[in-house]
Amino acid sequence: MTLDELGDELRHLSVQAFAYSLGRDENEAYCRVGEPDGWHVYYSERSNRISEEVLPSESAACDRLLQLVLHDGSVRRWIEEHQ
């Protein structure tokens, strides 16, 4: 999955934009950030990277971020209420 495909999928699912960030750290959001040692995927809370994973490819990082977002109960409820 590419970054564009991930963004399209999140919009298609009506995931609220404040639930995720693609490319930078954003407080209280799932983040996917490219760094020299790989693609970092984590939940940012008060500038802390919670459950951070470093993945070897952008595709793997996009897939993982989508998985995390869709398994979050509050995000799932939002999707169900707005479809």
C-alpha cells in the first residue's frame, strides 16, 4: 500500500482526520513517520511514542497504521456512526 492509497482508504472509511497523521508527529493520533532507520508507526500521546514499531518499508508501515486505526474502538465507533 502506498501513502496515497492509505489516505484514500482512510477517507473512504470516513476516519476522522485528527485520528491519524501521515508524515509528522501529531499529538493524540496514530502516526506514520519516515526516519533514516525506517518507517515509524506509533500512537502519539503527550509527545510520547506509544507502542512504536519500526518497519522496513513504506508499504508495511501504511498497512500497519491502517490496522491500528481500524482496531481502535473509538475510531470504529466514529466510522459506524458516520456511515
